[in-house]
Amino acid sequence: MCRHLAYLGPPVALRTLLLDPPYSLLRQSWAPRDMRGGGTVNADGFGVGWYPRDPAPGQRRDGGGEPARGGGTPVRYRRDTPIWSDPTLPELAAATSSGAVLAAVRSATVGMPVVATAAAPFADGRWLFSHNGVVRGWPDSVAGLAAELPVRDLLTLDAPTDSALLWALVRHRLRAGAELADAVAGTVAAVTGVAPGSRLNLLLTDGSTVVASVAGHALSVLATADSVLVASEPCDDDPAWRPVPDGRLVVATTSGVRLSALVGA
């Protein structure tokens, strides 16, 4: 299992999301408050992805909608060590600011490799993705779904893990033209159908919108007038945090948060 978060809003230093809060991802790596049966330590790697610049005034993502919080391709920093042991992260996080961020700390499922490429966020083009949970019956349960993917996608998985395959399934839908919400919801429904009991908290962003599924793990949302933070658990004691019920799909922008039923979860 893992802990993850996504932020959209005015540019902030990465350390204000990852390191500074009293219950930051740093603390959640060794003292999570709501793992729900998924272990107690997230020490098998971490990663952060951020969009390095804001777009020109009026610039929109493909298809219109919310202005992008960061332009171009996101930057990633991933390691296979505990977040607390990395000597570079504090300096990097203090010196880097962004208005769109996705980050995660990892607790590897038994038998899956501990390598940097297995740590979220996974990326392709403008998309960043993370998974908190486990696919039951791996790998046999999802072999049929994997067989529907292009062979090249299977040969180039970031790692031989359930999370990397989930990303390939989501990405395949995105490349076919699906909206972010449909790509996440469709993947959750398909995997739940063949691997019931899986924990499928997925997190996806394109720098303008954050989409999250709540299927077996905790998720909370903190929305302000100009920002939104979606996280596995609250990073502080702000009373404005709102837990998201299980079986929900979250679509969040800086303009608001929408919840809907997650079919099949």
C-alpha cells in the first residue's frame, strides 16, 4: 500500500506539501494514520512529479476546460529508498515551486520489486498517475486485461508490478481519447470485475484536473477558494478537510470538487 497526494493551486514550494505539514508524506512514510490493513511503513521508495511552469494567459489544455496550472511535460524525482533517507530531497523541495504536483510514498506488496521505476508517479506526456492499494490474485487475475494492451506497452512497463499495469490500463484509455474521469472509472470497473476485493485508489492529473478513485482505502480533500489538495489522509488538522466515502470518484479543479458513484467498485 502507499500514501499519495495531488495539489492544484497557486505555486507553492514542494516542501510545503511533502515535508513541512505535521502529517506530511514524510511523516506518513513511517507513521501513517489510516492505512486500513495495508501495513504500517511506507519505506519502499517515493516520488514527486510537478509541472514546471504556468501557461501563457488564456492557454487551455486540449479540449478546453480549466487553465493548466503548469505547462509542458511534468518533471519527476523518484527513488527506491525511504523518503526520510534521501539527502537531496529537502534542498530540492525547498528550491522548487509548482502549482500542480503529484507525490507518493510506497509500501511494496510482498514479492514485488523495490526499484525506483516502481515508485509513483508514473508518467506519459502531460499525465501523472499513482496507485494506493493492491490487485488481488496478481498476476493471474488480470492476465486477460493485460492481454488486451498493445504488446509494446507490456514490454515497456516501468516495473513488473500491479501499479505499473494499472497505469498502462489507464493510459491506454487516455490515448484512445477518454476523459481523465472515464479512464480511471473504466479501469477500476474492469479490474474489480476480474479481481474482486482489490484496493484501487487511483490518482491521475494532467496539471489542470485531478481525478481520484476511492475503492478500499482512505482519501480526503481540502478545497479553498483557489486551491485543492487530494490526499490519502489529511496532512494537518485543518477542519476543512473532508473524507471521501468509499466507492466514489473525485474530480477536482481549483474551481470545485465533484463526487460521483464509482460503478463496480
